[in-house]
Amino acid sequence: MMYIRLGPEIRDWAGKLAMIRKLLYGLIGLGVQFHCHLCTELEKIGFKPSKANLDLWMRDAGNHYEYVAKYIGDMLIISKEPKAILDLLQKPKGPYDSKGVGSP
């Protein structure tokens, strides 16, 4: 897994660790197909898309919000427990075979 420490521009999340997840790159049209599939999978685990950006998803985790941001085939998971979200999305439980995921 790859992590980054969030900067002050993230306000309440400044200084916290965020996991970077790389999924895939590919052919023309693959991005649209991946987006549609990811939308379905994120909805299954309680995420809702942002009204401002359809590549930003969020869910209420009780005392904080969790976020999943997608750019092409990469994902950024912002959560107190990012591995729990990743575990729901990657095989064997989830539909994705992750690449480029490891320890910091």
C-alpha cells in the first residue's frame, strides 16, 4: 500500500494518512466502463457520489466521513481505516484485483 500525509489544504484531515490505490489503465472506453462498475460497487458499501464531482464518493462513518476519490484508474481512500474499505473492494471479497498496493 502507498500512503501520503495530507497537507493543510485538507483542513480537518491535515496530517492524517491517506492510502493511494492504483487500479488500471487501458483502452478507450475502459474508463467509462470502470467508472460505471465502481459506482455500483461503492453504492453497495454505502458510498454516495458528491453532487459537485462524480469521481468523489463519501459516506458517513458515524463520527467522521470517509471518502473515495477516483482519477482515471487510480483511487485515493481517505478514512481512519482505509484498509477496511480496500478489503471490501479487492478480491477475494470484492471485485477488484489490486496492483501497486503495499505497506508504507
